[in-house]
Amino acid sequence: MVSTDTLIDFFLETREHTEAICSPLEIEDYVVQPIIDVSPPKWHLGHTTWFFEEFILKTYDKSYQIFDEDFSFVFNSYYETVGKRVVRSDRGNLSRPSVKKVYEYRNYVTQAMNKLLESNNEQTLLEVLEIGIHHEKQHQELLLTDIKYILGNNPLLPKYSDTFEEFTIEKDAQQWIGMSEGIYEIGHDSADFCFDNELGKHKVYLHKYQISNKLITNAEYIEFIKAEGYKRFDLWHAAGWDWVQQNNVNAPLYWHEIDGIWHYYNLNGLSEVDLQAPVTHISYFEAFAFAQYKECRLPTEFEWEAAQNLFNWGQRWEWTESAYLPYPNYKKADGALGEYNGKFMVNQKVLRGSSVATPINHARHTYRNFFPTDLKWQFTGIRLAK
């Protein structure tokens, strides 16, 4: 656990950064929800604020006056322990509260938190505070990916920013990193922050394997498209092949073929695909099929963690071949915070690393992200193993 003063600074920096992410938006952008998986930016602003109000201010500040009694119903996400909430698919129908009101709510709660933290440094409070900070950082990444989906599905394909860098080319030559057969330790084991799904540290036995030092590039993925990878049923899981057929999938998300040349929408607007940049916005189904096409496979999350210090990571969330399951001796926390990770350990695949949208001081090599196999709106990519 870091010091109280450091946590307060971390809290305030995090609150400011969330609002900075939203600063390029027009007021009309704040409410749009194109699909159920994408939440409106206004909802993210309110939900991350509600988290501190619900789990800290209501418990630790007896003089705290709730900003609005309806906001718990509006901004609760999935916490059954806390009570009823707006159905996720209806978040885009919330024309009220206004954006102005939500920003007033943020300021009200931030000021109340700052005042509380000046006089109360109980260990349990600080532990929940640290979870809340990293919870908001998770939503900062979701904000960027959701904003991209909102703007990327606008017929005008408006740019979000002139400065956001999505594509950093890996200049090293592709190599296979050899890993020896043996026993490796997996999981978080330090005083630094982690989520409960990274605990506890345990041993795994791995067979001899090789893992690529580089992510798959757009040029390599275009080869897969040209080889009719989306038309070859033999490369796909049965569920993946059904998904391709039912949704007419033929390229990564945001790709558009214009006069025979692939373009993609990115946060700087529409541009030609950078062939040397890592491919992104790939579902697990597509990552698996591409690996089959290359006569390789995806690494397990344990293989990835065992080798991660031997290659650069952090541009794309990397699909693994591991199901999202609890580590040995995993125990959910009591109360509402026990709903944070454990109840999602079914029908999901683990992603490792981080992405260009991951905020600073949030990534670590034991982080276990997780998504269903068909989703591709996150900054996901492919690293092969064999």
C-alpha cells in the first residue's frame, strides 16, 4: 500500500485524466450507445463517481449528503448487492441527468473525497480507495474504446484527436523465443496493487515452447484475408465459423476497403492501413483462426507470463488460449466488491499485457483482462506461439 499523500495525489490525477479524455467530445457525443457493449461517455463519468460515493463516502463519512438519490439507480453497473439499476442496454436512453449535472456530481464527490481523505486514513478506507482509483482507470480505457466505437460508427467518421497515437511499429526482426520445459511461478506477489483475480502466486508446469517476440502486423493479417481466411471453415472453431457467417465478418473492426485499398478508422480519422503496425480490434475467434492459418497457436496465459520479460508488450491486449478461471485458493471478497471479478469467470478468454489505451500506472505483467470470444472493440492483437 502506498502512502496516504501519494494515494490522494493519485486519486486527483485520475479524476482529472478521465475528464481530459472527454474534453475533445461534442455534447451530443456523451449520450450515444450504438451497441449494448458500449456505454455512453456520460455514463462512465457518472459510474466512476458513484463508485466512490457508494463504497467510501456513504461508509466512512457520516456527515456526507448524497448528491442525488436517483444516481445509484442510474450509475450502478452490475452490483446486485447494492440494489436495482438501469438495464445496461438502456444507458443510451439517459438524456437526463444532463452532462452538466454529471460534471457537477463529479466535482461534488471529488471535493467530498478530498476532504474526507485529509482527516481519515483508515487502512480499510485506503484499500477501497486504491481499488476505486484503478476501477476508474479501467473505465478510462473503456472510455477511449467506447468513444472510438461511437465515432467510428458515425457515417462522417469524425476524428477524436490529432495527437492520440494508436500505431507504434515494432522495428525488430521477428524471432521465436525458446522457453524451456519446467515449472514456473505465476501470479502477483508484491505489495503493489493488483486485482483479486491475480492472486495467489502458484506454480505451473509448462512444456517446451516458442513464442514470438513481435505482434502480428496489418500486412500479415491482409495476407490472411487474401488467402480467403474468412472463407475457410477448417481454420475456425464451430462457434467462430457460425459467428463469421451470421455477421458477415471479413476484416478487423473499423476496416473499409476503398478502391481495392484497405483503410481503417482510428482516433485520428480515416486513413490507409499502416502495413507495419500491429493489427488490432480482433476477436478471439479471429486470433485463433489466424494462428491456425499460420500453423501456430495462441500462447496460454501462463506461457505469456513466463516469457513476458523477453519481449516488448503494451500496444495491444493479447488474446491467449486460456479460459478465464480462478487461480488456486482464489476467494471472492465479502460484500459488493466480491462481485468485481469472480462472478465473470465463465465463458471468457484471458487477454494479457495492456494497450495504447491503458492509462499510466495501471499495467502490470500479472494483469488478467478477460472478454467473450466474439468481442473486438477493445485494442486487441495477436502474438503467436508454437
